[in-house]
Amino acid sequence: MKKKAINIGIIGFGNIGSSVASNLKKNSSIISERSGVSVRVKLVYDKASKAIKKARSMGIGVAKKAQEVIKHPEIDIVVEAMGGETPAKKLILGAISNGKHVVTSNKEVIAKNLKKILEAAKRKGVSVLFEGAVGGGTPIIGPLRDDLSGNAVTLLYGIVNGTTNYILSRMTESEMEFGEALKEAVKDGYAEADPRMDIEGYDSAYKAAILSSVAFGADVKIKDVYVDGISKISQEDIKYAKDIGYKIKLLAVAKLVQGEAEVSVHPMLIPASHRIASVSGALNAIYLKGFPVGDVLLSAQGAGGNPTSSSVIGDIIEIAKRIKKGDSAVSWPSLSNIRIRKSEDTKSRYYIRLRAPDKFGVLAGISKAFAGEKVSIQAVVQKETVGNVATIVILIHPVREKNLLKAVSKIKRLSVVKEVCSVIRVTSG
């Protein structure tokens, strides 16, 4: 029998969960018109007294246990908005086993358990959607699954963490050092008091694993993702990158090379002319190449209750429309096994900044170390000299990472080199 009303249960009524409930109510007429059915939040669960009080003030029932939500006979869709893997994984699988559709914005639980969750949903004939787990308000999972499903996607990279993009933008636009920009991000609410998940790249790594899994139909595990953060980026790097026509961004990167996947998170120098280089502040942006579509860039707010709730509500509407029409669940392809290349086997261009005495023979020694590991220098620029010590910026032609690292290790041992300050990947677009 076709339903006239869809009941939602929300587990976790913090920033995201409460925004979903609030915005479902505010846009109820639009949602009803577009989905053809009334969508309402019937029950929520949260331990926090503040969250409970807020739910009750909105006229929503409050469960004493999360199990009440996933077992409630009148609830059609469970929205998991707790975050973390435990107990979210158990609750999502429990909701599925009880025949509930699931929508989540939880990047960690999806990155670590996507294959298991999708297989469980397929067995029960229910939908699991997770648009909000990657780009906040930036749509990418749905387009990959539906609009771009006829494309062979071979490259996908993007800014998927608003905190790090805000910090790097402030360093670029206001010439701040990293520590100063981080303090401002915390003060203005763009970073947590403990920002390590963001600045060390782990938040982006979860999203990289999800993106590559969906884009390539592959079972990409979080342990397969190479991760490097932005805490070592200095104002000198920002400045010298600008001098040679680049900006520095923290990117999640997924690419297919000869049937193998490369998945990583790290700072990169991007040509200032590239569209993604102009994405500043807390915005997210995701760029992909596919055939036959060509180049695609998607950008929107990447964090916060409203942007993420937009994606969650979009998923709710997709499921609601299917329930109303009596359609089958959202279909996902089976995730196949794929070889993930180790970081040391990947190829890239590189930017290297080092300090060395301003005297004869220094460059010859550095060049010899590079040549010994088959690393080809594209350009060398000598920057400021303080006392008798010069800053040297070197750009490297595409090379395997293991060769580059061996060469850098040799250079660090040269008596004529004071310090290798930075080694950052470079993309040509």
C-alpha cells in the first residue's frame, strides 16, 4: 500500500540531527510537493539533556534508548547523526535488520564499513544513503551514483575539509603563519578545540575512501589511504608557491592508473588558474574527470548543520519518493576488490624547499644526489639569503615517490645542506 506520510527517526540530536529536524519542518511544504508525501520526524534519541529539551520543544517524541528508534513499527527511515564508528555501526546494521531505510552523514562508519552495510541493505531490500558524509552541502555521491553512472571516472580530487581550507585561505590571503590561522579558525568556529582530525588529514581520509569506493565501485579501506596533513606548511611555502603561479590546498585524491587505484590525502600545489584554486574559506569543492562527460567541478559549503542537513534531507526525499511509489530500494553496485598502489609507487611532480650556504658547489651536490636516484629537476630558484644561508626552491619533474624520497634522504646528509624544509606534491591540473 502506498503511504501518505513518511516517519523519520533520528539517532543523535546534536548540530546535524537537530538541523535536519528543523529544516524538514521549515521546508515541509516544498518537501511534500517534491516528494509527493508528508515527511515528519516522529522520534529522536540522544543522551544529552540539552538535545532532549530541544526535541521536546519542537514537539518531537524522545526515546529512552536508541533501540526504540530502530525497532519502532511506524518509523520508515532512520537518520544516524551520532558520528564515530561505535555504536553507530551496530545501530545502522540493527536498523537495516529491522527493515528500516537508513540515511547517515557519518563519514567514519561509512568509510570503515561501506561494503558490509551495503550488502546488509541489499539482503533486506532497503536503501542506505550517505550524501552528507563527504562534502557537507556539496552533492557528489548522488551524482556519481546516478547522473554520472554512465561515465568511466578516472580522476577525482577535491577540498573536502572546510577547516583546512579556511586555514590555508587565511595563510594565503592575510599572510598568516599556520599557528595564527589555526587560532583564528578555532576562535571563529571553523575548527574544533582539538583540530587534529582535520589538520592532520584524517577527516579527509575517510572521505577519500568513500569517494574512491563510489567512483570506482571498489572496496577501498581506510588503511589504503595515504595521509599527510597541513601542520608543516609555512608562510614561506605559501609565498613561494604564489611566486611561481600556484596555491596550496589540502586535497583528497583518487585516481585509476592502469586498473589500479591511488587514494591519498596531502597538501598540493595547484595552478592558480585552476578553478579549484579559487575556492576559499570553509567551502568544499570536488573536481572529477570522466568519459564522456569530461571535467566537472562541484562546490558548496562543506560543514555545519545547515549544509550537511541539506544533503541528509535530499537523501530522505529520494527514499520517500521510492516508498510512496512502491519502488525498490536504491541500488548500489557490488564493491569489487581492487589493487591499491602504495604511496611509494605513485608518481607526481614535487616542490622542495631547502636551506643551504650561498656558495659555489652547493647546487652541483644537490643535482648529483637527484641524478643518482633518477630524479629530474624541472627548475631551481634561489630565494632570500639570510647571512650566508640561501633558501632554494626546486621543482621536480614527475617521479616515483620512492625515488624522490631516496634522493631527499641523500640531500639531507649533504654537508652543504642546512635543512630540507618542505616536500610538497604538485599537480598540473
